[in-house]
Amino acid sequence: MDLGLKGKRAVVTAASRGLGRAAASALAAEGADIAICSRSQAIFDAGQQIQADVEGKVFAYQADMTKAASIDDFVSKADDDLGGIDIVIINAGGPPPGGFLDLTLDDWQSAIDLTLLSAIRLCYAVIPKLLNHGDGSIVATESYSIKQPIDNLILSNTLRLGVIGLMKSLANELGPKGIRVNSINPAWTWTERVAQLMSDRAERNGTSIEEQTQHISVEVPLGRMGTVEEFGKTIAWLASPAASFIHGHALMFDGGAVKTPL
């Protein structure tokens, strides 16, 4: 299937590794020109590695998604270098694990900046640019915890629902103006972040990372975690013109892990 991404211009945040890197790689492989960012200098290596495999343009920038000025600067440079923006992938690293009484108000504020305000600030920066040419696609990467909370991840469980509320509201506002807005909500997909969470669970439960991974896989009807390659292909489709009538949707990328009917 031709996703219609050749020549499209996409920005992907927090793309030096993990799900962001997978999204950027998949979009570039389908012919999109991309602009990626991360607070880490590893973003430049990621950009070079993606560029080596594709014909389109790949621009990499160092940017901190918790800082409004850094987001604005990234979007401005990406817009100039790409010659416009058609697709926006909202992504940020997850907040740290912990139960409610393990966390402080400072932890909550840091998580709000990382998970919720980063999405809001990015939307303020990119939506006027999408409106200038009357079409576009926004996809937010969140979590299957929007359907059922994950133990010991109260920060993520709480704040990702806020981003979903933002996406659903923007879908109502921007749909009539030609801009699609969706989210993708992965369950356990093996990344560095998941490795950290499995290590945390193993330490708390006195088990091993392998045992914790197996425990998760048993809960998924497909019997395994997802892969970053599968995630990349899915988000590229959702963001692409091939999904032109998918709007206001919270797509579950979970291998059937969520059992509720809604």
C-alpha cells in the first residue's frame, strides 16, 4: 500500500530512541522529509543513521520538550528547513514510576511539564502552521493506560488522559479546517523505557527482568510485547493520507491487552 507520504513534511519529537525514533524511521522510509528533536545530543547520531537509509531529507535538532522557548525554536527551524509542516508526531519520554505517596509535588510538576504541557506547547507552535495551508495530521503517542491504569505509574496514568482530552477536543476544533487529530496508545513495546520499567518491577518484586517480561507477555492475547518496527509502521499509517477518514480516534496498539469493550 502506498501511504501517500512521499514529499510530506513531518516533525517528530523525542526521537533519538524508542518509539519516537521508530516513528521517525518509518515516516522517512515511506518517503517523508522529517525533522526530529531530542534533548540529548544522541539525536544527531539518530538523524545520520536514518538519513543513511532513505532518500528524503532528515533534519536533527537538540530541543527540550519541557521548555516553551526550546519547542518554539525547534518548530521554527523545522518549518524553515522543511519548507512547511504537514505531519506532527507528539512524543515525549514517560515520567518516572512510583506510587502516590512515593512522589512529591515537585515530581508532579516535572511530569506535567514533560507529558502534558509539552503537548500543549507543541500544538500552540505547530497548529497555526498547519492552518496556513488548510490540512495536516497530528498524532500523539500516549499509552494503553488511558483505558486501564498501570501499577506504579500514577504520573503517567493521570497525565496521559489529559493529553487524550486535548487531542479529542482539538479533533472537534480542527477537523472542519482540514486537520486530522488522533492518538496512538501502545501497550508494552520493547524499548529502553520498558527495560527501565521491567528493571524497576524486578527490583520491587525480587524477581528478574526476564520473569517480569514473561508475566507481561502472558497478559497479552498475542503472547508477546510489540516491536518498535510494528509501532513505526502503525503510526506512519495513522499519520498518513491513507488513513484520511480516521479522526478523533485513540488507536490501541496493544496486542489485545485491553479487555474492556470500549
